[in-house]
Amino acid sequence: MATTESHVHGIGQSIKRKEDDRFIRGKGNYVDDISLPGMLHMAILRSPFAHAKLVSIDTSAAAALDGVIAVITGADLAAHNLAWMPTLSGDTQAVFVTDKVRFQGQEVAAIVAESPYIAYDALDLIEVEYDPLDAVVDPRKSLEPGAPLIRDEKEDQTDNRCYHWESGDKEATDAAFAKAAVVVGLDTHYPRCHPAPLETCGIVADVNPATGKATLHLTSQAPHAHRTLFAIVAGLPEQNIQIKTPDIGGGFGNKVPIYPGYVAATAASLLIGRPVKWIESRSENLISTGFARDYHMSGELALDSDGKMLALRVKLVSDNGAFFADAQPTKFRAGLFHIVTGSYDMPVAHIVADGAYTNKAPGGVAYRCSFRVTEASFLIERLVQNAAYELGTDPAALRFKNFIKPEQFPYKSATGFEYDSGDYPRALELALEQVGYNQLRQEQKKMREEGKLLGIGIASFTEVVGAGKSKEFDIAGLKMFDSAELRVHPTGKAILKIGVQTQGQGHETTFAQIVASELGIPSEDVAVQYGDTDNVPYGLGTYASRSTPVAGAATAVIARKLREKGRALAAHLLEVSEEDLEWETDHFSVKGAPDRKVSIQDVAFAAYTNMPDGMEPGLEGVHYYDPPNMTYPFGSYLVAVEVDEGTGEWKVRRMVAVDDCGVRINPMIVEGQIHGGLTEGYAIAAMQLIDFDEEGNCIGGNFTDYLIPTAWETPHFEVHQTVTPSPHHPIGAKGVGESATVGSPAAYVNAVIDAVRHLGVTNIDMPVTSAKVWQAIQDAKT
């Protein structure tokens, strides 16, 4: 039976317009401060159903409302060949619903009006008739025969499978399992969570009808990639598109994809000839933009009788939502999940991954991780902890027995990664020393005798970041190199333009420091620019901890190129050969005569006023860095928790984190990144979940249901470091922004399991709430 809905935009939005405008429009977004002459405002109507045929849309009443300029439906977009857009994973996604709704919160229509208040009021006047269909929200059920077909518009799509992908050696892995003395298994779900950045997504699209120039003020983590894709989708000449993205308030992967709101606002501006602003509400952001995780994983670890790892076997099903819109490297359908062998000398492994369409919002973004590495790290560290229990050995001792040894680097993993460098034993040793591991174990034993529960969890992780090596890595066909353009002025001041985007990482400080260390120009004399596609060189953006490993490397390389030109200039000024000069911090001097020297400022001035014959004037250049390999930061985290058996409540007593991200450019920024990542890891482990009922209704579309940790809940972190430079990176840096979110969830969960393992509890899926812990204890007693 068809159902008519008029107030369908009420998903988290049906509140007083003017009084709560800050919530309605995502106030605080930098786009909100942009006001252009003649600017219009857009609001989007969203479906209350997860799966339904679209019967009809009546927009006449909305269109007649005073102040409404246009109503846009899927049919309107189809008339301009804009009904569907490509995703970063090579799929297609409906901009607005044309045939049927495929997830709750999907875009159905838009109002363009003179003010945001009018636009939202007009949404109430749109009458939509739906014919509800059965929804499927479990990806495992989605892949079963007879499941409702979600992508029935796709030619040759007969089921809900969106990909199948394998890595490793199945035959060798099966043979190793056949010889194993111990096999430990784990079935677990890494739940759907959300990046929930401080700023929601937004755009001001300004397509000038006179010039054909499209200026897009956009919350983007990848402005250049978005410009290219906009050109493809909208059919606009790429040189006529300018994307401006200043320092945005957080991204965490959420602002890598292109969303229907961006396309609709741009199309509206193109057709109407006036600037159009769209900013999503918080609920829209949580319900409909790129989620993270949602992996159902089954892992088996084979060991010999001495505890030596022999093989790893993993099967997983990923929930990709209604459209395959993961921002993943094209070649790797499940991202870099095959890093699942972790920090261990694993002889063989085999991973099988299947992706499923479901009636949920699309996404699968790299939320503070490098393409599904969080899920991989979580699985192996949970397996290793459980293997220690099965073998009756200490979890730390089992890790030491199986770590890749420092002398084994560069190390080729069973799934094809080439780890650059590492000292895993030292990182774990330092964590154990700092927490007082042996004393904690003794205290744990004593507390158990007193009927109290203390748990100690370990996670030793290996990240893989950089998202480079263009021969292997691309997104939507765009190779994952990055860039830096450096210009030194006659007075020795400099401008650095980078292809990556900043969103709170402190690039303005860090990249200026790289220039300072390479050229001797004071960092305060280096202006760092980014986020304007008309002004900075082409780059693939910021995600997957790629800023320092790729753009930081590009910065170091171009600075060194300019330094070499400076050597020739210095030789000219000092009237010696280049071979007679040596570089010291900020000047060139003659070997054996240190008093004969010229500063970098002298060299820069000469580049414009006194260059040798035949030399091109100026001191500037651009470098595109295509990394020879990924970088592999690592670390060991140790968590101690106390659990109340009567209530299931658990509290973190100690959290010690040891990170190795290679050379640290700015230790304070690195520490801030680690603290943020550890907080997000705690939130995922303890409280965060985007859930759905059987009809596909989203539970978690606001900050009452989807919890953000405050200073009250967040544990105290004790951070430490080891330094193992990357041998192939120009300055030895590896990246750190995502490591803590990758490594810490397993440490928290392992700690809780360690506290209740003797009671018979072997697994609790995240988020590990007090209710789950209490129930697990009760179930273990029966």
C-alpha cells in the first residue's frame, strides 16, 4: 500500500526554525560565513523509508510559496543528465531518488529559496507518495538467495554483492592449518560508526552565467580530486572550476566523498544563475554522509605447540550501504585490510572479502585510518590475545615470540606489503616498563582473590599509510602522488603551496618547519597555502595519514632542489667551484675557510639580481612526489581497566601509548594527534554505534543517541615514543594522525575481556557498553 508523507524532512530536523537555526543549518561551518550578492539557500527533502518505490512527488504547493525560487527533483536532474554520479569506488550513486529509495535519509528533492527559513518551510509542502518495500540491513542476509534486490537499476546485477576480493595464498594457508597444533578463532563485528566532524558538510556554489566560471566554496578533504570529478559529472570545463577550501573544522574521512548536496547546489546555481548555499544539519550528517567500519569478520589463527604463528585465515563481509561509495584505492576492494597480519612474522595468510549492498547510507570512509586498517588491526590483536589464553601463556610473551624482528626489515608480508622499518619489541618493552606490567599482573591476581576485576589489554599495531606509489594506488583513476610548490622571494621570505588539505593537523606549522630545516629560512618566514585549486599544485588531498609521507616528502625534495640551485649561486658569489662549498643549517661556506660564507638570504637575492651567465633567474619550483613505497608507523598500547561485576561498568585506570612514527617534525603536534586518536579509539570501543532496526530506521542520528566523549569520560593518556626512521622517506617521517585510532580499540576491548576471561567470557563486540559486559558475565555463568 502506498504511503503519502509530507513532513518527511523531520528526521532530526522538525524543530523551531529560527530559534534553533544554529542546529538546522550546521552553524559554525565556515561556509555559513560566506555571503555573496544574490545568494540563495537550498534545503534537501530526505526519505523516511529505507526501501520504497517512489510513486509520485507533488511540488506545486512548495513551488508556490513566496520566496521559493526552484524545486529540484530527481526527474529534473535526469533531464540534465545529472540523476546519477560516479562514486570513488567506481560505482554509481543516485543524486536524488528517481526510481526508488534505497536508504533512510536519501535525498528526494530540494528547495532553493531566498532564505534558509523559507527553504525549510517549503519542504513541509512537498507531498511524496511511496510504496514501501522490504528492507535488508544485515549484509550477511543481504547476500542470501532471495534477498530483496537493492540495485535493480544496474544491468546484470542479480544479487546484492558489490565486490569479491582475495589476498594471500589459499593453498599454502590451508596446508599450514592442517599442521597446526592450536587453532584459535574469533567472530566479531566492527560496528558502523561516524567521523562526526566539528563542521558538517556544506557548499556555496557560484556558477557565473556570464563567464562560465564556477567557484565552489566546499568542505573538502581533496579539492583537486573533487574539481576533476565535478568537471566529469557536471560537464563543466575543468579550468573554469575553482574550489576553495580553507582550514576546515575536521574531516576524518567524512569529507573525502562527493555528496548529492554538492552536485544539487552546483546544478541549481548553473541553472538559476545565482550562488546557492547548502549546509547539512547534524542529523543529516550522521544519517546520510560517509560512515565508517561495519565489517563482519571471522578470523582463525594457526599456531604450533610452542606458540609460533603458522598462518592466518580471514573471511569478512563488509556492509557498503546502498551504493559502493568507499574512498578506497581502486585495486583494493576492501581497502588495505590485508595488513591484517599486523606486526607478526606470519608465514602465510589468506583473506576473502565480500562487499554487500544494504538499505543503509553508503560510505565506508577511512575514518582516521588508512583504508580499513583499523578493522584489520582490531581483528589480529583480538585473535592474538585470545590465542595467549588458549595456550596458557602471557599475551606480551606471545607477541614477543612472534614479532617481526628489526633485522628482518624490509619485510615482505604474506599478503604482499613491504614493511619499511620497525622495532616492534622495543615499543612493547617500553609500554610494559611504563605501566609496570609485572606489578599489574600481581595486583590483578590479588584483586581476583578479593572478588574484584582488573583487566590488562595489549595491542601492538602496524599501520600502513601514505596512499602513494601510483603504480599500485589510485582513487577513481587519479594516481595518489602529491605535490609542493616553493617560491623564495628576493628578500629570502618564502611561500609554500601544498596539494594536501589541512583540517586541524597544523600543516602551516609542520610544513614550514620542513622548509626551515632544509633551507635555513626561519619557519615564521614561510607562508603555507593550500585549499584553492587555482592557486596550489594538483594533489590528491588529505586522508589516510598521507600529508607528511607524501606532501611532506614533496616539500623536502623541492626545498633540496632549490638548495642545489642555491649552491650554484653561492659558488658564483664566492667565486669558487660548487665542490668547494659545504652547507651548514642556513648558509654556504668554503671548505677550510668557514668565514667565507653567504646566507640563504644572500643566495635568494642573487637569484633575482646577480645570477651567473646561463642560469635561469628566480628561486622557485614545484615537485610531484610519487612515493616508492608506503610508510609503516607502529606502536604498542597497554590499557588497565577495572570492571564492576555487578553492573558491568568499566573504567580505565591506566592507558599507556607508545608510538613510532619515524622522525617527528613537531613533537607537540604529534602528541596532539595521538591524544585525539586515542580519544576516538576509546569512543568507538566504549560508546559509539550507528545502528538500524529491521525496517532500516537509523538509530544514532543525533548526539543524544550517538555519543561523543567529553573530558569527563575520556581517560588520561600517557604517551611515549620510539623513533625508527623510514629509510625511503626524504626526512624519515612515517605519519601519525591515524595510528592511535587504529591501535587503541583492541587495547580497550582486550583489557575488558582480560578482566572477565576467567569467568568464561571470550568476546564482546564493540561498543563494549556496561550492559553488554553485564550480560556477557551472566551468560557465562549459565
